[in-house]
Amino acid sequence: MSGEDDQPVDATPPGMPGSAPEERPHPEGRRDAQGVRVGAGDDEPRQRTAVVSALVEHEPGVLSSVSGLFSRRQFNIESLTVGPTTVDGHARITLVVEETDHGIDQVKKQLAKLTNVIQVGELGDDAVRAELVLLKVRGDRPDEVHAITQMYEGQTLDAGPRTITVQITGDQQKIDDAVDAFRQFGIIEIARTGQTALARGDTPTTPGEEPGHSSEPADDHDGAQSDTTAAND
């Protein structure tokens, strides 16, 4: 008996024409944490530490916007400091970021997109950097604690029979060394600000930044000279 049942059955399933998925070429390598493709023989992009300075409007909510950005983007921020500048209504946020070059570039671009951010820039290796640390140590060896404090040009802020609190300022390496030196006495508590920084010389810390001027009128000295001259005449 002949009919449709005698026709050969096509085993190819319906679908888009072309090679099967396992037969198609695949790019070598993988993507890193930032989504950048890394070749099969390439190493993971190396991280570096950068200091980013952002000039912002000094008003409520700015810091929460910046910290929220870091949380959403999962940027690796080591420290953050904020304080007023010479310009009324402006504040400077200094960030220490440990990321790949791509990640640091993204930090700067995403910061610049925030409404209250005025300027963003990365400081060079020659920037003037400093931070502060407060150390509370056990007070049973006061003379030795005082000697270490003097060695790191620090200051004793509080001294009692049981604890001594000292303050050290300087660059990151100096602070790290000082903390290690005080460990021998037993560090009870520590508070560390993180780095703050300014560009060296006449270079603006953020691109296009115009620092505030002295509050003293520029012609005060000239006026005093004129008065003196008139009196002598």
C-alpha cells in the first residue's frame, strides 16, 4: 500500500539555517571583571592605585550620591576624604582607587556624570599627598612610646596611666611605618583618615579649577603706601 506513509522522513529539525552551535567558531579568551575581552594568552589586566580628586558643590546629599555610585558599580575604593575649598560652596573629594586602567577611567567618567560634580581629575605621581592617623596604645611603656612618636614627628594628644593617644601625619609610607612601629606597645584603637592630595606647583588639582583668591583687597598695600607718601609730602 502506497501513500504519504511511504515518504522518507526528514530528520532535520526546523530552525534557522546554518551550522549547529557547537560547529560555529568561538572567540578565544574570556572577559575580565570590567567586560573587556582578554585573549587566551593574555594575563588579567593589572591593578594600580590612583588618586582621583573631584570638585563638587558643597551641599547635603553629595557624599551619599558619590558613595551610592561606588556601591552600584562595585569600584574598589581604598579611602575617601572630603572637605571645603577656598571657594564658597565648593568641596573637594579625594579618592584613592585600586583598579585597572579601565576601572579608573570608569570611576572618573561616572563621577563626572553626577549632577553636583564640577570637575574630576587624576593626580600625578608627584602630587603632594598626606594623611593622618590617631593611635591609642597601652601606656605601660610611656618613654618608649614618646620616643617613637618623636621619631615620626608626631604629637601626643592624651596620656594616662593605662593608654596613650598619639597623632602622626605624613605620606602613606610614613603612616604605614609608624603603625608598624607602634604595634610593639599594643594598639588598642586606630583611626586613619586616608589620603588627601593637591597637585604640585601651579598645576590645578582638577582640570580647569580656578582657586579662590585672598580675602584681603589687593590694593591695601598700595593704599597704605599712598597715605604714607601723602603724609611725608
